[in-house]
Amino acid sequence: MNNDSSSRIASELREWVAKAAPGAQLPSTRALVADYQASPVTVQKALQVLTREGVIESRPGVGTFVRAIRTARPADYGWQTAALRSPQAPLRPASAAMRSAPNDVIAFHSGYPDRELLPERLVRAALTRAARGEAALSRPPAAGLPELQSWFAHELGGATPAGVTPPTPSDVVVLPGSQSGLSSIFRALIGYGQPLLVESPTYWGAILAAAQAGVRVIPVPSGTGGPDPEELARAFEESGARMFYAQPNYANPTGAQWDGKLAEQVLDVVRKYGAFLLEDDWAHDFGITTTAHPVAARDDSGHVVYLRSLTKSVSPAIRVAAVIARGPARERILADRAAESMYVSGLLQAAALDVVSQPAWQTHLRSLRHQLQSRRDLLLTSLLEHTPQAHMENVPKGGLNLWARLPDGTDVEQLARNCERAGVVIAAGTEWFPAEPAGPFIRLNYAGPNPAAFPEGARIIGRELGRAAG
């Protein structure tokens, strides 16, 4: 009965409010109790309903009033247009590789390995120990924790052949992730408006960092074995560039790995033109049938600037990487990093060092090699069976991705949308090209979640491709 009474009172008060002026005061609760012959509790329930609806508002100690209708005024940010002017570089949308996807879809788009491929136990234990140590409360040196600098230098030094001087810890600058390192290197060693040679296709993040730094990107065609040294030399000659960005080991997106002969040829070209090779060794820990061999191990004259990341192999939450550079180049990079972020969290550095220093780290990497191989082969077999239209020129010997060419004329952006509606998220290959795409490609991550769904995902891609062709 009380509920019916409060609803009736609320309805009648709503009609009264509709006729009243904004800000008009309602009768007191005592008066409403008398008017409606209801209990105070019933009247209060009616008033609470109208308050939740935004019809009335209560002012403690004063009374209840008809709420004034406030028309939202559109925000005017026009002044920012004049203050900011035109952007120096075109603003690029976020990469498909960075998107989050619901758990109920088959996700081939991510640039990161699935959680079950990470050394979770090592990471949790390392973070706990780091939180209890000095790193949790102290400021680390700008170039990084000396112990972590030594680890990076020692790792690259272990691959250095006889006759080549290995790097020292003082050549190392620790970074908050390799993406941050790319931005610093482009700013510090190239500069606004200057040319940068890049493989094509190449890592979308490098293209983005170059654009934000105002660097002019010049593509150099790169195939399943890497770039053509003659094409590289011609690009240096014509552009006057002084840096070549490349991924010699398990390139993103193609999975290509340079052989020793090509590494020497590229180094010869770089030396001839007095230039730098920026080697992005992002997938160092993701070898499957081969091992990563850094080109930087062959150079001790400062031509190779070596970028090594731990983020993907240790944990996305531990964004720690390093750049190894010699001579004035290292000092310029360090100066840029100091201006950008001053230093990298000592807590994260200590945790990263703890993980990679444990004997179990090498055990994890051996297991990871087998897991990546089984996932890669499962996805490859599934595509061959269900998506014969997709052509994989290269079976990657490491890394996280398959790079598939689709039939000419395929609208890869539309295909990606169609697949997503069907429950499969893929990455269209267009964003990996610094200029016009060389053809219709898609990149598929075989390190993503739920490998048991790979055959179904491949079947859906094949079906959507067939519908598009039909």
C-alpha cells in the first residue's frame, strides 16, 4: 500500500513541478503529509524518486525546490587551434596491434605474447624482492643500474667474435621500453626534417616514432631474407641519409632473418656512407629454429646502435630495454633521455635484472622455443587447410608473427572488419608500410591466446576471403 501511495504522490508532484517555475519551493514534508493523508515515510519515498529523476533538489535546512534546468553549454576549444597551430607531423591512429579484444574472440592481432608464454613465477618473485630492496626507495643513475648495464653489455659481448672489441657497461643506456628508445634515437641522432632509411615493410612503431620526431622516412624494399645491399646503397646515395633502421632478427612483420653474409654487406654499406645502422633486436628471445645473431656484435667502431628489449619476453608490465651505442652518439642519446624522463624506475630495472639472472630464465627460454614452434606450425597448417588464398612466402625461424599475402585486389581493411564481426581479430598489413603497401597483406600473431581456436580462426578468415572474392 505504501508503495502505491508513494507512486501516486510522486506522480501528482511531478505534475505540480511541471507547472511550477524553476527554483520554486515545494510544500514542506509536514504539509505534504497533511495534504495527501500519508505517512512521513511514504512522502519521503516519493520525494526520493523525484530527486533521483533530477526533477527536484533538496537543500538541507532550507527545503525542497524545483530543480532549475541547466542547459549544457558546448565546450569551446577553438582557442587551442590558434595556440597549437598545425601539427608538425600527421597524427596517426593507434595501431591495431595495441587494441584490447574481448575474451570471446579469436585474437590474431596483438603484438605481445600471451600471458601463458611469460615467466610469470619469475616475474612475481622478482617484483616482490625488488619491492623489499633499495630499488624501491632510491633514485637510480640516469644511464641505468650498473648491474643491469653490465648484463646487457655482457650478453652482446658473448656474441662478439674474436678480433672485435666487445661493448662495455658504460656504452649502455637503460630505457623505459624500446619504443621510447626509438624516439630518443631519432631526435638525438637524426633530427627534425632529416631522412631516415627503413626497411619496407617495417615495425609500425618505428614509423610512428619517426613521424612524431619529424623525421623523413624513406623506404628500402626488404624481402624474406632482408634488404638488397645495392638498393640500400642507392638509397643512401640519393637521400643523403645517415641512418638505416632495421630488424635483422625475426623482423616485425615478415619474420625475416639476415644471414651472416648479408649482415657484413649491410655493414659495409653503412661504413661506406659514414652512417649508422639502428638495429632493433626486439625478438632476441623468440628464436624457434635459429638463434638471434646481433649485427652489433660484428661492429666496434660505433656504426651500429643496438636496441634490445626485455618487455615482450619478460612482461609487458616491466618496460625495460637498453640501447648500446659508442662514442658521441651515446652521449646524445643519454642527454635526450635525461630531458625526456630523467631515469628509468629502479624497481622495474631491479625486477628485470632479477628475472634474467635466474637459472630458471634459460629454462624458460628453452621451453618458450618449443611452445612458439608448436603454435606457429598449428597456425600455418590451419591456414594452408582453411585459407589457401593466403600465401606465406616465409616460414619465420623466430618471432611472433606470420606475414601472409592475399590475392590482388583484396580490401584488407574491409576484410579485417568482416572478420571481426565474425569473431576473429586480425591486423591489416597497411600500417607496416612506410609508403604505399606493396600488396594486400595481413599479420597474424601465433603467440596469442587460445591456440586451440587457431583452426577455427583460419576457417573464418578463409570464409570471409571467399565471400569478398565472390
